[in-house]
Amino acid sequence: ETGVTQTPRHLVMGMTNKKSLKCEQHLGHNAMYWYKQSAKKPLELMFVYSLEERVENNSVPSRFSPECPNSSHLFLHLHTLQPEDSALYLCASSQDGASNEKLFFGSGTQLSVL
Amino acid sequence: DAKTTQPPSMDCAEGRAANLPCNHSTISGNEYVYWYRQIHSQGPQYIIHGLKNNETNEMASLIITEDRKSSTLILPHATLRDTAVYYCGHLGAGSYQLTFGKGTKLSVIP
């Protein structure tokens, strides 16, 4: 148990659906992250929030929309996804987002887009 | 961007030391070297990180070459629970982009 909880663990959605991924951290951290892990590609950073402000957006398509209502919760809203968006979506948190910190990852949401 | 390269797979006998290499020949002077591991169906787990000096914690040791172009993660007494994919990565000061390589799948053999 890392202190970072993601729900749901598995999600199957059609290309026209709208769904949301949820992440909650119980570590008192100030920075939260969304990463994408595909089968044949290295881990890709998608978004970073520090103190509830988005500080990094790595050229992610607009069909992915993050939301950080407070420092403990992070959402990833999904709409009109493509089959190539099928992947493991990982949430992580760190104390402040500084470069010498360690990330605490959740177990991820395995997303399948049909 | 600096890249990292790792062997795709390695075997290690249970109880022996596992030495996992990583090449990061284009790493910048202010970039930390990080190691994480991922057990199937879980998120990555932090192991250790360092800048220039060798580091040791309760999980592992990190040896960084003097020119910082490569590093080795050492698990001193590998157990079956250490079977996982081990990722080497780097992160620069002021950056949020923790860049991982493709990882080494370590199999600890009884």
C-alpha cells in the first residue's frame, strides 16, 4: 500500500463514452501526476499539478482533461477516446514536485478502448 | 533529452547479488539518476536515487560512475519477491519530467 489509491482498477469504454479516472493520496503531498504506460513504450508523463495548479502538460490530446479539486484528489476525464489510448494510467504523488523527490505511484487503471 | 538504455532481461540466483546496469551517457550535470521497479499489476515503486555519490538504503545500493555516464543498481541478496521490471531514469532540477528507459526484467531463480 503506497498511500495512493486509484479507481477503477479496470475500465472498458467505447469510443463515444465519457468516463473519469480517480486518484486519491493520503500522504499529505502537494504534487500529483498522471502517467501513461503503454505496452511497448516507456512511461510517459501526461500532467503535473502542484498545489492544485497545473504546472506541466506534455502535449496531451484534449480528449484527456485533468482536474485537481484539492491537493489530495486528482481526476482524469476521458471523452471520445481512440483505441490507441488503451493503456495503464498511473497516478503518482510527491511531497512538492522537486527534482530530488521520490514518486509514490498508485496501482493504476487498466483502460481498454473498444 | 537524455536517454537511458538497459538490458531487456537478466536472471539472478536467489540469495545472490543482482547487479542491474544502466547507461545514461547523455545525462546532464544537474540530473538525478532514479531507479524504480514494477511488479506485475502494480504501479512503479521507488528504490533509490542519486546525483554523483554512491547511495545505499534498506532496499539497494546505487553505484554511479565518476563520469556519470552509467550506473548500477545492486540488490545485495535477491529474493523471489525481487522479481520485477527495474527502470532506470533521470530527472533534472526544475523539471517534472522523470524519464524512464524500457526497463530490465529481473527474474530471481530459486
